[in-house]
Amino acid sequence: MLIRRDQSLLLVVDLQEKLTPAIHQGDAAIANNLRLLGGARHLGVPIFVSEQYVRGLGPTLPAIKAAAVNAHFFEKIHFSCAAEPGVLELLHAAQRPQVVLTGTEAHVCVLQTGLGLLGAGFQVFVVADATASRTPDNRSVALERLRAAGAVIVSTEMVLFEWLAQAGTDDFRAVLPLIK
């Protein structure tokens, strides 16, 4: 199944100031999230951004916040976005059955969110190169577990090209710089 821009939303989990410095290859994950946010913004894909316990982990990174124009931000204390009161209703209200899922940490909040979204009936696409943990082993095990549970593991470029669906359009020309 392909990721369709008119059927999907982007959920960015917990890319926060005090957490990301400890993340293995965090700069690469942040860069890929910025690419996805740019593509989603241009193509009209709804964007949601979670923040885990802001008082302890700080706010969303400034670059992510700046790129998440018109995004819906929400704070949470549950590790799973799906367990936070009101979030599933918020996501269902977007009327998009596909969730493109990114963020940190892969083995905690992204994993639990992905499992919760699958349980709630969403099709979940976890963007491997935009998802990270403090250790590569934790990230790897989380992606394996999500795949076994029914999530589809994808890359940033897969998402962008599937959202575009074809070359030669104004959208393609506009999004192409995010791919190059």
C-alpha cells in the first residue's frame, strides 16, 4: 500500500531541546523531520507534534517548531500519544487513516504510539531515518517490533515520493529541493 497525501497525516513525536542532544545520530533524524515537515506543509498533509513533559524535557526544537507551520502541537505525559486523553479523537478528526510517524525515542514514545495507533485502526508508517533513540540497538529493536506488529517501515524519501506520486508537476518541482 502506498502512502497517499490525501489519506495521511504526519505525527512528529517529542523532538525536544533537552532530549535530542543525547540521541544517537540525532542531527540526521532532525534533518529528515525537517524535510518531511516541508513536504507535508507544501502538499497539505496535516501535521501533529507531541511534546513529552515540557517542564522536564523542554519545548520542541526551534527548527522543528519553525518548520511545523499550522501544525497542531499537544503536550503529553503518557509515553504513547494514543494513550493521552483526547489525542486519538484529535487524529481521527483529521479523517486520515494513514499516520506517518517519526521522532524520539524510537523504543519508548514512538514505539508505544505506533502500537496504540495500530490498535486504534490506523495504518502506521514509521520513518526509520527520521526516528531515533539514545542507542542504535534500542532504535533497531523498536523498528523490528513495530514491523512485527503491522507497521510499515519507510524512509523519508519514500514518504516524499509517495506523497508526490508523479514527476513533472508544480508540486514535484517545489518539493524536489527537499529530496536533493
